[in-house]
Amino acid sequence: LTYKVPDEHVFKGVKLHDGMLHEGSEEADIYDNLELTVDDCIVASYPKSGTTWTQEIVWLLHHGADTDKAKETTLTERFSFIEMIQQIRKVPEMLPPKLIKTHVPYSSLPRNYLNNSTTRPKVVYIARNPKDTAVSYFHFYRANRAYGLYKGSWSDFFEMFINEYTVYGCWFKHVVSWHNFAKMEPNILFLKYEDMKKKPTEQIHKIATFLGKDIDKEEVLKLTEHTKFESMKSNKAVNYSSSERIDASVSPFMRKGQIGDWKNYFTVAQNERFMMMYEEKLKGTDLTFEFE
Ligand code: A3P
């Protein structure tokens, strides 16, 4: 059982879904001509890698660590998810700093970003080990109306993931390409979910330093507490519980938030196949992931 992205939903080589950008549309034009400044910020990732978590941290670092204010409005309102038709429209009117969310590969970023290296905003990229990413994506497909509340089994989804049928396509190409650009461009910070999970205060400090934000020890601890999984799970401003797209009774957006849940899904045979692919695709890179 597969959900294959129809051809008309391929935008700049990226597989998208209903409600997202189309080639040649007015919104695609807004996307390509997006004017951002060095004071704005982009959070980028392959889906299910810890994007929401990173967004909350990035927002707070841009807003004086004001956790009360963060709770007043949803992340959907505080960021613009630029592949979404409804959300790209609001970017020109957003007040600075404009905070942007995207899941596109580097080479599919807005033309204006790629062509103007002097005005590029900083990018915080978050990657997660692909086995946990796949499991998280499986549950997201099941609970997401945009994917027709996917009814396939885990093994169906596993085949979709490794065959690049999923929305946003190949995990390997996405992460390897962003990682390569991050090594060349100082305005990209490449983070890993597993580091955030194991050393949250250190990682929050790292993001603050990268963004050039002064933050004292107490504030870092406050952000660590505010952005830990349990806090985010019960925080309506970030947990997508009010999202019409997600049927939380199938699977809540804030599902498990753990490293190693893949062990509850991957069969021995799937793991062997996956790890062969992993070794092959990451060969020649210095990219490594922790799986537990
Ligand atoms: P699980 O489905 O494994 O629980 P994204 O925001 O990129 O869509 O990623 C969603 C995944 O990140 C979900 O993974 C979600 O539970 C997890 N997540 C969100 N906030 C988190 C946090 N503060 N700590 C750990 N995991 C978090």
C-alpha cells in the first residue's frame, strides 16, 4: 500500500502535497522572490527530525527567552512554513525578525536566497537518525489528513521511505547535501536531534552563540525546561493539538520524543537492508548518527 506523490505536486524537484506550492503559481513567485535579511532566521530539516523543537528554541532566542509570550500564540503563527500556499503569502507582511520554517533541500531554497549571498539569513538545520525519523514519519502519515490518514502498515511505509516515495523524498540526499553546505557556509548551523536530547543545555547555548544572542545561564536552564519533551507535549502553542490536519486520536504530534524507538518497528531484515543503504549513502562523508 503506497501513497505516491502525484507529479503535479513536485515543486523544484521536491515532492510536496495538497495545500503546498505549485510550479508557475503566484505563490511560487512570492517564494522565489522572498526578501529576507541577515536578521531573519530559517529553521530547516527533513520532516520529523525535531523541527518544532528547534523552532521553539529559535523563537525564544529571538524574543528575550520570554516563555510566557511564546505560549500566547502557536508556532504556526510565529513562523512561516514557506512551502505552504497559505503561509508563503504572509511572509511579505511579517514583522522582523521573520522566522521561516522549511523542509526543502538546500538547492530548492528560494531563488533570492541562493542568488544573494550577502543578505542571507542564518539557517539552523536539524537532522535526526534516519531510523527514528522514518518511524516518526510513519505515525505522522497515519495521523495527517494531508496524507489521507495513511492506512498502510509499517512495512509498507518502510518500503516507501527507502524508495523515496515520501513527501520531501530521499532522506539521504537531503541531509548529506545540507551537511555539505553547512561545512562551507558559516551561516548554517547543523544540529542533531540526538545531541539535543542528550545535552540540551549545551545545544541551546550553541544555537544562542550561533545566532549572536546573549543569554545567561539561568535563561538557558529556563529554555531547557520549557523545551523538554514533556513540557512541549502539554504546551498547546507548540503541540499542534489544535491543528485540523492532525488526528491526534491516531497519533499525537508530540508522540514519544525518544531516541531508539525504531527498535520497536524495524525487523532484523529491514535493519540489515537499511544499514547497508546507510553505509553506502554516507560513504565518503563525515556524517554520523547515534541510534540509541
Ligand atoms: P516522535 O514521533 O518520535 O515522537 P518535527 O517537529 O520535525 O515534525 O519532529 C517531530 C518529532 O520530534 C516527533 O518525534 C516529536 O515527538 C519530536 N519532538 C518534538 N519536540 C520534542 C522535544 N522537545 N524533545 C524531544 N523530541 C521532540
